Amino acid sequence: MTDADKQKLAEACAEAMFARDRASQKLGMNIVSVAPGKAVLTMTVTGDMVQGHGSCHGGYLFTLADSAFAFSCNSYDKATVASGCSIDYMYGAKEGDVLTAVAQEQSRGKRTGIYDITLTNQDGRTVALFRGRSYQVSGTVIYSGEES
Amino acid sequence: MTDADKQKLAEACAEAMFARDRASQKLGMNIVSVAPGKAVLTMTVTGDMVQGHGSCHGGYLFTLADSAFAFSCNSYDKATVASGCSIDYMYGAKEGDVLTAVAQEQSRGKRTGIYDITLTNQDGRTVALFRGRSYQVSGTVIYSGEES
Amino acid sequence: MTDADKQKLAEACAEAMFARDRASQKLGMNIVSVAPGKAVLTMTVTGDMVQGHGSCHGGYLFTLADSAFAFSCNSYDKATVASGCSIDYMYGAKEGDVLTAVAQEQSRGKRTGIYDITLTNQDGRTVALFRGRSYQVSGTVIYSGEES
Amino acid sequence: MTDADKQKLAEACAEAMFARDRASQKLGMNIVSVAPGKAVLTMTVTGDMVQGHGSCHGGYLFTLADSAFAFSCNSYDKATVASGCSIDYMYGAKEGDVLTAVAQEQSRGKRTGIYDITLTNQDGRTVALFRGRSYQVSGTVIYSGEES
């Protein structure tokens, strides 16, 4: 497959997956770009995302990073799920902040992979670092009938 | 402080915090019980939480566990935030599932602590295991004005 | 298989594995007990384990916990390796300390599992908490010829 | 401080710390280079590092990465310890392999930091990825009397 074909495949996977992904849609996520093993997503922190200390709930920071992880590890049209993830928080986010998640593949073996996601705010400040562990299951991404 | 006082304090912290926690409220979370260093929360998986492979987005599993973590580590009326968390997935969740998160303190030092959260579904099956690292900041939980 | 047979198998696995495990032997580790999904090991911190701040190198705390993890997840005579681990430090260890690692299975699926290991010192103080992710490969533990 | 002064300080910290670090010395670790927030170390896998499945014990992979982490986060002459770490394994190491750990600072706040360490073998293959969380304590690195 040429690099151009791989890029087209990554974009087709993201389009098909996002169309079914009510969670990411509902949260107002926007896919800025995808490429093989890569994805960039943005999301604006809304009032519904604020927790009991007045900041964006860590769960929503995680969710944005996790979606970027999902789009990057599913860019080869092989259905792939998360086996586990970790997140470290650097800087709080508040209502109105526009967050960007950049996902980059670090390693990809036969079935498992490691993806690093950096979350920054509109001032370029690092909000959180996320590492995801992926696991390839049976089925494809574009035609999702066979997914497990 | 007597055990009964500690228990009252934990309940007052949870009440005050939940009242300000739009994120957890909006997701339909329910606090089943709190105690010093402990919290039990439930949440039903809705259609808005489903991702591109047809299961509950890992971000929402994380968010429920993270809220249980927050209520358990903020049960002493010392404002406490997460420095980082990890989650491992065991079993998928789907629309309609009722998830329970049980948070239990494993360790608590002067400023930092470790909390383990187990996520199960309505059949008692373990959905995910979560470990949170807490960091005590200045301020209290019940009167939140001074929190950082 | 009866519970007594499972226990015998766990003990046979540990014996066979420890005989080949030069690393754990060389560090003076001692297997206190094993059972299906469980293992208890001890190790004394020696002068060769001290790092540049005068405490036991975190690598040796990790290594003891990791060995306890290995003995617990290999107790079914299915060759099983670590896919990843995390450790959180609570309290420093120094030369002469006698450390105990207690490994307990939290979850075990078809191929993957989660194991929690608690590391304490001779005063019962928690030194570190470790969580290991296991992955079952082909081959057995007792007869190791086919292991990958 | 000029960049040249910062570089000199990083080298002085590494030298002072390594002189006291019996653990890293004893394992035959070699400091290839240090810089502010960076460190490169090598270690050869010996027969004493082999575990019950015939590969290098994960504890020794961790220990090399952990030392690289320590030298990188202590390069500012502020005594800094690990609060926690995670490691993901990609490829096994065996007796005779020469491993290189490259540590790179990802984030550094007032007291805490995040460092990523990549472990490769002599063929350039990635063996493991390590992420360390640092915590600055009181005291300096070069004159270690006041360290906690």
C-alpha cells in the first residue's frame, strides 16, 4: 500500500468510526486530522464538565485523550480496543478552555500497541499526559459488523 | 474526633461537593454511600455514552471511577485533587448497564494517597479496575472558597 | 481438579520456576507461600541495592514485587508473562530492611490478568503498591521447553 | 544561568549521584550522557539477571530505566525522588544484550515532573517504555547531607 493509500485508509476509518461514536460527537469533539497511528482532536470544556472543585472533571480530560487514542490506533482498519490507560495531570482546565489532544503511536506489535497523547489548552500549556495500551481484536473498522 | 463524627464529616463533604459537581450530576451518578476514605457510586450507561465500536466509551467508565475516587479522597474535609490515575478494562459495558464503583483508600500520607476503585456491572462482573493518586491542596471541601 | 490439586500445582510451578530464576535467587528472595493466584515473597535490602539518595533503589522494590507477581500469575502451569506494571512508592526502604511482597490476583480472563502486590517492611509499614498486567503465552511452567 | 552552566551542573549532579549509587554501579550501568532533564545510560544483561522463563527479569529492565529517570530528574541539583512509575514491555531481552535507556523530561512543575524513558537493545529494537513521576524534596544533589 502506498503512503497515500494508507493516509486515505486512516481517514476512511476515522470517518466511519466517528459516525458511530455518539459519545465523542455529543461532547463536541472535532477531528482536526488523522494519519496512520496519529490523530488530533479538539474539544471545548462546557459547564456540564465542571466538578466539585470548579475545574473540568478529570473524566472529560481523559475522555478526549481516550478518543484521540481510539482514532489513532484504529487507523489501519483493524478493530482495536483499549486494554488500559494512564493519565497524569499537569494543569487544570476550566469552562471555556479549548483543549487539543495529539495522539502519536509509540509502538505497535502484532496485537498490542502503545500510544501517547498530549493534552494542551488554547495557550499551548500542557494539561495532561495520557498513555494508552491497545489490543487488536477481530473485525475491521470501516465495516463494523464483525467487531467483537 | 469520634468515628461517628468522622462519618458525619465524610457525608457532609460528599453532599457539599456533589452539589457543586455538575459533571457527576449531569451523568446521572448516584452516591450510594460514603465513609472516611470510601465511596460507592452508581451510574447507568446511556446511549450518549456509546463509542464507535458499540460499547460504552472508556472515558465514561473512567469518569464514574474518577468521581468515586474524588468522593473517597475528599472525605476528610481537606481539598484533594488527582495527580494521576490508571485504568485497566476487563469487560465491556453497553447501553442500559448499571455500573457500580466502589472506592477504597489503600494508603494516605501527609499529602498524597492511593485509592483503588473497582467497577462492576449489574451482574457483579468486574468491568474495570482503577487506581488513583491523590494530592492534598490548600482549602477545605465543605467551604470551597479557598480551594486551589 | 480439587482445591488440594490446584494448591499442589501452584507449589510445583513455583518450585520449577524458582529453580530456573537466577535473578530472584541471586537477590536472596525467599518464597514464603504460593497458592492459585497468590504468592508471598521476602527479600532483605543489601548495601548493593542502595542508590544515590541513600535509600533502596526503586528498581529493587519493583523487582521483588515483580517476582511475587510472576509466581502468582504462573501458578496454573500456563506460561504467563508481564505486559506492563506500575508501582507507587509510599515509604523508603534502607539497607537491612526485610521486605515482604504479597501478590493477589484481582482478575483473570482468557489470556490477561491483573495482580496487585503490596510491599511492606519489617514494621508492617507499606513501602509500595504494585499492579501487574499479565499475558498468557503458549507453553507450560513446569516443563519449560515450549515457553515463548 | 547560561546553557553551558546548566549543562555543567547536570554533569556535576550525575557524577556526584553516581559516586553514591552502589546499585547502578554494581549492575554495570554506564552513563553515556546527561543534560538538563535528560540522561542516557547503558547496561549489559548478565546471567544473574535471567528469570524463570529464560529472559531478562523485568525488574532489571525497570531498574535501568529507573536509573536513567533518576539522573534526568536530578540534573538541576534539586534532590528529587520517584513517586511512581509504569513500564510496558514490547520485546524480551536476553543474556548478553546491551540495553540503552534514553530519558527525556516531558513536563516539570514546581515540585512534580513527568519523564519518559525508552529502552532499546543493540539492534535498535524497543524493549520497553517507562514513564516516571518525580517529586522534588528538600536538599541538593551534589552536597547530599540535607537530602530527605
